[in-house]
Amino acid sequence: MAKMTKSAKLIRGRKALTVKVKTSKYRKTSSNRWLERQLNDPYVSESKRLGYRSRAAFKLIQLDEKYHFLGKGKTIVDLGCAPGGWTQIAVERNKGTGQVIGIDILETTPVEGATLICQDFTSNDAPDKLKALLNGPADIVMSDMAANTTGHQQTDHLRTIALVEAAYEFAKEVLAEGGIFIAKVFQGGAEGELLADMKRHFSSVSHFKPDASRQTSPETYVVARGFKG
């Protein structure tokens, strides 16, 4: 079992009342279960308390606690940024310096200190739009993109890997030497050929599942550090 990060220990250590949701003829059983899970999720509660837009903010916090890549003056590209939780953390850790650019197919409420684009990253001109906004090479390219799930694990995995491949090709074009690439993948991790290529272009490649990722979720993150240029 992976060593727990600082924030995971802190949040798991907090005691909270268990909320039971009464059944309703207007809600499906699955909706009832989802609502009860949300109300009892410590990461949902903590993200609301801190003003983060989603519990996913803690996934990036825990990735940073593990690998220590965020900090002042970083140039960061956030692929699949909506609703803005990762962007918030990136701007927060930049402490008023550096540059944060985000893109998502969904409209994202503006985040002060970041430039956000509403567009499908896989559209032909999206990568060039991002490059035009960059002040120089990027220190970090991070992707929390995932294809809409079908319920078929292998199909979902392959569709998300296609997004990871697109993000990875972009990262190789814009990353500075020593840069880092992070992307969400589903169970099975990155495909063999993709992983092999990452190992050629980065000094270290590993997988990590933050505590903030629900245990029932098949998601994990591939973390490639030390871009060789």
C-alpha cells in the first residue's frame, strides 16, 4: 500500500457525522446512493470549506505532495481544466508569478491569475492556440481529461488513452528541459508503446493513485518527470 500523503492523513483523520439520505419516490436508488456518498465524502466537504471548485483539487495537491513539482514561477498548461479545481491549485502555488493556461470543451468560470480557453483540445487548431498564449516553454503539462464513460472498462480505457496520447504529443512540443507531464489514465495505466516512449523522453515515469481518487474509480495518473528535450 502506497504511503499516505500529508493532506490525505489530515482529511481522513477528521471525524464527521454520517449523513443518511432518506429515500424518495422522486429519486432513483442510484441517485440516492450518489447523494449519500457526496454528503459523506470528506474531500467534498473540505473542498467546499476551502473554496475549491471540486474535490479533484485534492488529487493535484496529493500528486504535488508526492512529486513536488508545483511552486513559484511555473508555466503550467492544464488540459481538461473544467470546473477549474486544478487551475485554482496551480495559480495558488504560483503565488502571483508564472503563467497558467487552461483549456476545456466545457465553459469554465474564470480563475483569477489564469487564462482559460473553451474549446475541444482535440480540435485541429487547439494546440496552436495554446502555444500562441505561452510566454515560453512550459514547466508542467497536466491533463485530467477523460472520455465520457460507456460502462465498458476496456472501451473507456482506450478512449481515455487516445486523449492521453494527444496530450503527450503536445507536451513533447512545449515542455522545457526537465519539465513534467501528468495525465489521468484508467485501470491498466498507459499503454506499453506509449509508456516506452515516455521512458525514452523522460528520466522517470511512474503511476500514482491519490487518496482523493475514490477507491471504486479505475483512474490513476501517469507521472513523467525530467523531460529530456
